[in-house]
Amino acid sequence: MAFNLIRASKALVSSHLLPRIVMREWSCDISQNSIGYLKNQTPLINSYRQGSFFNRTTAEELWKGATAVSNAGRKRGRMKSRRVIKNLNRGQVIGVGKVNMVWPGLNAPIIRGRELVQQQRLPEDPEREKKLFQLRDSTQKRRRIKLSPLERGWTGAKPGGRSIGPPDPVGDETFEGFDTRILEYKMVSTMTGNMGRKRRVSTFVITGNGNGLAGFAVGKASEGRPALRVAKNRAAMKLIYIKRYKEHTVYHDFVCQFGKTRIFVYQKNEGFGLVCHRAIKTCCDIVGIKNLYAKVEGSHNLQHIIKAFFIGLLQQKTHEELAEEKKLHLVEFRKENGNYPIVVASPTEVRKPEEIKSDEILDFTQYIMGGKIRYIKPKHPPFYTKLPSWQIRLRKTAYLRNKEEVRTRIYAEHGELRSFLTDEFPTAKPSLWSKDKKTKEIEEE
């Protein structure tokens, strides 16, 4: 009888109609004569778990199957519209679920004070699921690091032009006042025999103190941050001192070249600013140059631009060096000073006029350019200058040429509009004609 009961209980437990864990207590009355009688049979436990696709695979595999995009789809831009993977375990705590229960030793202490904590059911939290969904969604939003407009670099998406701080200290040298800017950040690869195509990150940075001391270097590594650190520390070991005129611009105009890149650099007055390539502008900020104009011709390879610019800066000559080379006075003429001659530098020994050759270059710009002058291509005249109507217009407006300039000069010199006959004939004082003014004068007469 006991054997039959056990078989029946196993059949019931294996049925799909019962829950996963079946605990039953079977009792039966067996005669005292039986040797193996059972008064209270022990609970029969047969726990099992339904096997399916969802509990055989991990969450990562399930998400991959739902959000994966083929290589062909990635080329067509389908990667942008795929669903974002969420971590459904975020916010889940062991022992806390839909039913708000207190489990001593799991989600609550076993003993609180001197009392033994009992298992009990607490009132349900209606906001639990809402908070859980809100917590899951909040993890999907990437927190963008807020940077000031001056620290975002050249563009908002790429690291070019951004600051990465001073180089790492070396011994007692802490590089106080130094700053490092990223000039180039790119992926490079090389084909190896055992690893295949090996990819690395190549970075090109410049570091300096903004007071004439600067250096640049290239760093490579398997990841971006180590590559930036290598390049930054390597640039700190290659510092160069750059001479500046009055601590704000270059000493003179110059032409520099590296490879197929040629740069024309022009000295500018204070307040002009930096009108040049963005990489050259970043270099000037690091070096301490505030006013400059530069024109890049040929290849725009970024490393070639920086190398050519530094070659030109290192080949500069101070005014004293130029005066000693020519054995002549270096004189400055400025338009705003009325072309008043100002001696900038003088040599220890000045040559006499008889010692100066007739074919010797005395023009400052032509001399520092190596005897050459940059050809500036003139602008094409507008199409209407070739029409007959343009010649008619020129004849009609010939008497007005330079009239505005003359009027401005008279106002600047005398403070009023007048001619050379104004002192002798005050009534012949010139004035701008207007209809209202003429009518008023006639009425007064």
C-alpha cells in the first residue's frame, strides 16, 4: 500500500498541472502485523524547473539577439536606429520584490535589539515599479561633460584643440604654468605577420607655458589616453625657446617650408589678433604670440604645418642681429606716426655710403625673404567694367573723385569745411547744399 502511495505521489508531482515544488504529507493506517508500516510518511519533495529558450540563455545573449545589426546593415546606417540595451538587474535587490515581505537574515536583521525579527508582510509600495523603470531609463542617458566654449577645441565632436593639462612631474620639476593641447588624434594600423592588422591610436600634441617655451611630439598606444600621456610627456622633453618681438608677435615677416607645405607669416600690430590656420593659432596660444597673420599654401598635412611653423620661428633674427649682418642702421617707418623714422637697432660699426654696393638689397622685407617677394595675385575685375556703360559712368563721376577724402582731410586739419578763399571772403564759405537749407536762406533774404 505504501509503495502504491509513493508511486501515485510521484505521478502527481510530475504532472504539469501542479506547481514547481510539491510538498504533501501522506498518512495511512497499516496493520500492526506489518514490519514496514508507516504512520506518518515524510513529505515528498520533487522540485523541477521548466526549461525554455529564455532560461537557457543569458541576458547578454538575449539582448544581442534582439538588437544585433549585420555588417551590411551597419554600412547602411541601421546601427543608429537600434534599441538601446538596458540593464534590467539595476535596482533589483535580493529579498525585495512585488510582494513587500520582511525576510530575517535576507533583507532584514535577524535580531533587532533584544527581539527576534519575525517574518511578516508589509503594505505594498505603489511607486516601486515606477521608480524601478525610472532608474533603468536614467542609466541610458549619457552625461556629457560640460566644457566652456574655449575648452571644447576646434569642434564639439573631435578632440582637436582641447587641453589635457600640464605634463607629468619629473623629479622636482612640476611644469607649473604649462598647458598641453591636442593637435591631431587619429587611428593608425600596421599589418603584422602573426597579429594581422594591428590598430593603434596616434596623437600629436604641443605643450608650453605661454611665455616663449614650447615643444611638440607624437605618441602612439593601443588606447587614446595612454597615447596622449606618452605624447604629452615626450613633448615636455623637447622644449624650445621662441624669440618674440615685444612679447606679442614675431620679429619680422618670413616664409617657411616643410615638405610640400609652405607658410607665409606676417608680423602684425597689437590688437590685430591671430588670423591663421587653427593649428597655427593653437601653437601661438601655447608659445605666447598674440598678433600674427599666416597663409598656408600647398599641402595641409597638420604635422607638416606645425614643423614648418617652428622652423620659421627658430630661423628668426632679432633686429640687433640684422643690423650687425648689414652693418647698417635698422630704421622703422610707421604710417600712423607720419612715417617718422625711428632707429630700432644699430651695429657696433656702421658702413660708409661708399661701401654700399649699388645692387645691394636695402629693403627690409625683401632682405629677410631671401631676396624674394611674394606674388599676390590681383583680383579679377568685375564683368561690368568691360561694358560701354561703365565708361559713361566714369565720365559722369569724374569730378567727384577723391572728394570725400579731401573733405575728410579739411575737417581733420581745420575742424570745418573751408577753402583757401575763406579768410579773404568769409561769405564764400563752402557748405553742403541741401534743399531745405537753401529755402531757408532765400526766406531770410
